Amino acid sequence: MKHPTISLPRLIGHRGLSSQAPENSLSAVRAAHQAGIDWVELDIQLLGDGTPVIWHDLDVSRCSDGRGSLRRYDWSQACTLDTGSWFGDHFSGERMASLEAMLALVVKLDMGINLELKVNKGRDPIALVKSVLPRLMQVLSPQRLIVSSFNQVALAHARQYADASQLALGALFGSVPGDWHYQCQAMDAFSVHVHWPRLKRPQAQAIAQAGYPLICYTVNDPSAFAPRWGWGVTSVISDDPTRFKIPIT
Ligand code: G3P
Ligand code: MG
């Protein structure tokens, strides 16, 4: 199966450069760019009014001065939240990033994104895909986008918007399941994304031998991870890629 020609870097920023700026914010993406990181992983969900926003948690408490479930907010309310002060005074006044604002920034900086369709408990994967996929494909070139998810329904629905030559899908796993290859073939996956402490060497080798880029998350201990590069790992997603003593791209 033909895929977009994606030149994956060894190191990808997790939620932007989330060690140095509030996760999933415009500042975190700018910080990644300034550090020489070309690709970032970001999470996307819908607000209560259907606005797509770059956000990880089910609620807003951890990463803003607000309280309650993300879906209780519409865009005008979400815009009033301070999403930076929790991280540091320097980021006071940071606002939640809409998909539109994030896409504009990523295009301006000529970066690539691994957008994770974050289907938290009780949320509708189809509504998320319907809202996000058309706009993503309109704005980003296929060489600059990987859409991933833990949610199989979301990935299967995303595939309906474009075939494998136009849209790279990432199969996202905690542990690699026994039927990983079947799942990847069913969705014409481009890449396999795995929680690195649970990855076993034979699994890594099988994934690499089958021709899938293998992306490990979230790797913040370069020394502990080091032997795994030899297992066929393509890239790591890290809160702080600058810790790695390997070329960033
Ligand atoms: O996409 C890799 C990683 O981000 C998945 O876990 O919870 O950090 O979104 P989480
Ligand atoms: Mg994520």
C-alpha cells in the first residue's frame, strides 16, 4: 500500500514541547520550533458547542484556572480560561488553542503534526472525526500529518475520508495486542505507536519488519530507552526531546 512520503524525525515533541511550555498550547509548539523540533504530537477534542480544540484531559481543571468537564464549555467560555498560569507565570494569559489557530501556526512554521484523536470516556468518536478530518486534510499536506488514536472507531471512520496514499493513520497502543497486524491492515495504517515500557523486542522487530514506522511514547529517559533504538524504533515522542544526545531531525 502506498503511503504519503513522510520523513519522520527521530524526535517528536509530546503535546508540543511540554517540558518548557503549557502542553498542547500555541506556546508549546512555538517552543518546539525554537528548539529545532519539526514534528509535534497534539491531542484534539470537541467543546460542548462542537469547536475542535487542542486539549488532552476530560476536564479543564489540571491545565487551566477553570473547573469541570471540557464539554460544559462553548468556545466563548473556553476563551476566558487562563491555560498558562498553572505552568508558570510567564505563560499567564495563554488561551486554549482552537484547531484553526493551531493549524495556522503549524503551517506558518512548516511543521508536521501527529494529531491524536482523543476520545475520552463518554465522548463520540464519529462526531470528532467528522468535525476534524475535512479541515485537517484541506489545510495540511499529507507529508506533514499523521492522525492517530487509541479508538478504533475513530480511526476506521477517519479512513473513510481518504485512502492510505493521502492520509497517514497511526495505530496507537498501550501494549501491542496479539492482533496488531490485523488491526493495522484493516485500517491501512502508516505507523504503529506504542507505550515504550511495555514494548517487547520481538514485537518491535515484527512491526519494523512488516514495514511500519515504530513510534514510542512518552520517552523522557534517554538512557533507559537507548537499547530500544536497535530494536527498529523509528521515532520517539518526548516531553523534552532536547534531552536526547542524538540529532533532533
Ligand atoms: O500519542 C501518544 C501519547 O500522547 C498517548 O498518550 O495520554 O499522552 O495522549 P497521551
Ligand atoms: Mg496524546
